[in-house]
Amino acid sequence: MRIERVETIRHADFPNLLFVLVHCDGLVGLGETFYAAEAVEAYIHSVATPLLLGQDASRITALNRSLEGYVGYAGSGIETRARSAVDVALWDLAGQRAGAPLHDLMGGRTRDSIRAYNTCAGSQYVRRDGQATQNYGRGLDGQWEDLDRFLSDAGGLAEELLSEGITGMKIWPFDTYAEMSQGASITNDQMRASLEPIRRIREVVGDQMDVMIELHALWTVPAASSIVRALEPYAPYWVEDPVRADVPGGLARVRDVAGGIGTMIAAGETVSGLAGYVPLLAEKALDVATVDLVWCGGITHGLRIAALAGTYGLSVAPHDCTGPVALTAATHMSVSVPNALMQETVRASLRTWYQDFLTELPPIKDGQISPPAGPGLGTALQPDIRTRSGVSTRTSTYS
């Protein structure tokens, strides 16, 4: 099972999204990563492929280790994102070769499906470079523009989600004010405005909906702590990434505040590898690890992180707000590892552009998500992808 070819695919309308295909003995493994796609593509073909071509594709752990490199191994930057995409593709190949779905290779299902929650983004969210409000993708008419909805009609959106069987929703009403102060402070008026969508959810649906509050690591420790305290009357299910994970002791200090109001701290989507989680767990900095398989080092590292979190008695809730392969791989892991809590989904993506790229997506029924049924990931790129307008490909071949 020698790796014969590594191919990358980008689409001009999705400058952050990169698909990575590993060709081996007539099979094609599919991987993906997100952010700085052009730079990751260049790294894959200049640095990674010389280490991959001609190698045995079944040696997933060894190949993952070989791509750690001398720099970049400690963060979820370009090197790690490239390694993550390749790793997912190699796992996909292994599943196809075995004729088994990925969750079987992970030890089998511990559940048939898992609770899904909806991150309330819109169909254009983070399509371009950048973070927070300049990349909200607001102002579109149409269904599932949930970012506009949570800012303008959070109670109605909660009712709609409940009617679909979705009992958890994540929103981020504080981001605008973080940008105004560089995350250092929030005024009383800004706090009231940010709390309004949450108040409306509770007013309309009461405690039927679990509300997750995303802070995107935009705040200082004191400001994040004040936000957490202000959230107490609204009983959030968790507060996510209140401060950067690399602020020494920062998450642990905010978690102390969160514990005082009876909520959880979720964090970790941007943390790389097993070693990145060790200090967070040792410092008791989080309650839920929101691991992202296409940023952390791939499935290989994601499974280790889940196991490590489990030894601390903590849950994982894999991240999705990037691409369809990441969601599919994460869903396989979520039905396999026993300490998975729930799976993030973005219905605005699942019902629009995710379908444009993949042949199969994880189905959601009655608020529960399950992985596709086929071998490996159980999905593939749409067969016409290479001929579409705006698509560019690059290939490195073993000679």
C-alpha cells in the first residue's frame, strides 16, 4: 500500500478550505483542513509529500510523527493543519482497505448516534480570511441564516430548532464589543445588549434549550470573568473559549468563576496535539474538550486527546465550523469514544455548501447525528469537483 500521489483541491469561493487526497493502489483517502488553505497546500507539496510518497499508507502513526517536523509541532499552525489533513486521509484509506467504517477502526461504536447541537452561523460564515464580525457573512436572505436570527430573533430561532429536535444552540453575542475594547472591558450597556438574545431564548422556550456561549478567546481574564458572572441568571450550558488557551492559568481562573455559577468551560478547538492538552487538564482549566480533528494533528491525536480527557473524568465535544470532512470524521469519533458529550453541527452549512462538496454527510434525525454507513469516512468528494469553475488542483506523484 504505497502512497503514489498526493493531490490538493481548493475552490476560489472558499479560500480557507483545503481538501487533501492521498492516492494508493486504486483507493483515494480524503482529508481536509481549514484556514490559510493556499499556504497549507504549498507546505504539503514542498515539505510533506517528499516524506509521504512511496511510503506504506498503513503506517499512520509513523507518518503522522514524521510530519511533526522541527518547527510547528507545538501549535495548530500550517504544519499541524497539513499533518491533520493527511492523517484523516490515511485513516480513510485504512477504513476503505478494511471495508469498515472509521468508528470500527476506532474500537467500534459505544452508541449508535449522539446528540447534535446547532452552532448558529450562517451559510457565509468565515468564508473569507479573518475572524469575528468582519467575517460574519451577514445580510443574506434565505433559510438557515442563523447568525442574523440569533442577533435579531433568538427566541424564534430557539423555537424553530426545538421543532427539529435540536435542544442545544451556540451563539456569540459578545464579539462586537470585544473588538471595540480589544477584549479588555465591556460596559454595562454593552453587557445588557449582549445578554438580550439569551434573555429572549429563556423568555420564549424557558429551559428547554441548552444555550452555549461562544467567546472566541477574545477577552482578558477579568473581562471574561465578568461576562461569566453576568450570565448566571440565564444558566448557560457552557461558556466556550473565554480566553486564549495559552494564557498561563487563564482558563483555570475563569473556570473557577464558572463553577461558582454552575456552568462549564469548554475549550480546546485550537489546541494542538496531546501535549497541548496536558497543561489544561493538569490545571483543571476546562470541563469539555472541544477537539478539532483537522487542527489538532488528525484522528491519531484526536483519539489520544479523548482518552486523556477521559482519564480526568472529562468529556469531549468535537468541533465543527470548518468543513464537511472534519464533521464526518468527528462524528465517527463521537459515536466511538465513550466520553463524547455531543457533536457540534452547523445546519446552515449542512443544508447548503457541505452538500455541494461531499457525496454523503452525517444524517441528523430527532436531534441525533450518526456517521455515514460506508467504509472509511463513508463519503467522497463529488465526482465533478475538478471540473468546476473556480477549482484549482495540485498533484505530487511518486516516481
